[in-house]
Amino acid sequence: MKLVSSRDNPLYKRLLKVAGGKRDPAADRSEAGYRVLLEGIHLCQSWLEHAGEPELALFDALRLESHEELRALARKLRSEACIGLDPRLAAGLSQVGHGQGVYFLVRAPAPEQPARIDHNCIWLDRIQDPGNVGTLLRTAAAAGLRHAYLSPGCAAAWSAKVLRSAQGAHFALSIHEHVDLQAACDRLRVPLVATALSDAASLYAAQLPRDCAWVLGNEGQGVAAELLARADLRVFVPQAENVESLNVAVAAGVCLFEQRRQWVHSPRNASAGRSAGV
């Protein structure tokens, strides 16, 4: 395994840029995918399981000698893809207080957008906070959704902060970035449901569709007016008076699990399951 011990090493300088969210000289942040640095044993193991080998695997050389879980991970990789880092250099890449000593350099997946959007999904409209984007992805996956569409202006889905907030949800979803949501409306074959504070029905009084595109808007401005105009249904979450509106990720959780309650756990569907011998 090659060892990198100098901060002046060209590869290490490149890794620092990627870790900091800066543009990688070897790739643009585009539809073709951009390079990101995954950090931590669990996240790297998940990538290996779901996406295959990384372009490079970087290990804290000292920890690798004594940490069996790190050694087991390294054994699953091609030796030429593994790089040992001086402990000080490995720590310099970390985005958390106490890193685990392993990083994967990967190209963010860029799945092809479907010609027809006929599935339950979330649309994120200019949601800028990485913590919100990650929590939204995690919540959507937990509610059983498998597709997410992010407009330009959203935090990068595979950035370090989004990955930490999502806690592995990336591997349960097809995540489409840089999506023109207005144009995507023409490909919709399910209702468009928007969260809104005015001219909207109470979430708990609405009969929610079994499948729909949930559009959730910018933290300050909400859903764009042109998307609200295309919505088949607008809903709000009733809450106590004299309290600010809910955080977008919290509101999404309430909405998605109310939809799940109505369709997955409703007495009507339970009866249908019993009659079918389920």
C-alpha cells in the first residue's frame, strides 16, 4: 500500500479540496456526477455493498495496523486502490471531531431521470441547508419512498453534511439532482401535492393520494409560486397558535407518515390484505 506523508503531495491537496466541498479539478459538479469524499466505516461499507469499489480508499496508516474492522474493509479492496495516510494527514481530511480513519473517494451517482414520474417521491425546491436536505432524504426513505428530485439551488446531495444527516438513506433512494421541477411537471403521472401556509387544506382533513410527488420548498420562501400553481393539492400541518411554522424537514415527516398511515396502515388496506391471504 502506498503511503502519503506530506501535505504537499498533489493527491492530498486534491483530497483536501474535495473534503472541503470545493470543485475537484478532475470532475465538475454536473449531471455526470461529481467526486465526493465519504468518511467513516459504516458509510464506506455501505458504498462498497451498494455501489462497488471506490476510486480510492484512504486509511489512517497507524489505525489500520491495529483496527481489525479497518483491516477487514481494506481486504475487500484492490490493493492498488488503497492509500495509507500519515495520521496527521488523515485527521486533516475529517469533517467530524473524531474521525474513524477511513475515506472513500467516489463519484456521486447520477441516475438517469425516468421519462414518466409515476411513483411516490419527494421534490425539493431550493432547500439550501445541508442538514435539512439530509434529514428529508432520511425521512423519505423511512416512509417508504424510493425517489428524490432536487432542484438547482439545493445543497449538494452527496456533500459531507448531507451524508451525515441522511445516515445511509442515500443507498435506499434514487437521487436526481439539478432537476428543472417546472419542466418535470410535464412528466408527472401522479398528483403534485405541495405544502403551503395559505389556500391549503388541513393535512388531516385531506384524502391523500396513494402515490404523489410531494414538493417541499425553500426554508424562507416556501414552494415557488409556479409550482404551487401546478399543484393538484395543497396541504398545511395544523399547529398551535402563535408559533412559527415548522421546519421543512419536520413538516415533511408529518406529511409523509400521514400518507403512510392513510394507505399502508388504514383498516381498509388491512382488511384487503386479510382477504387476499396476506
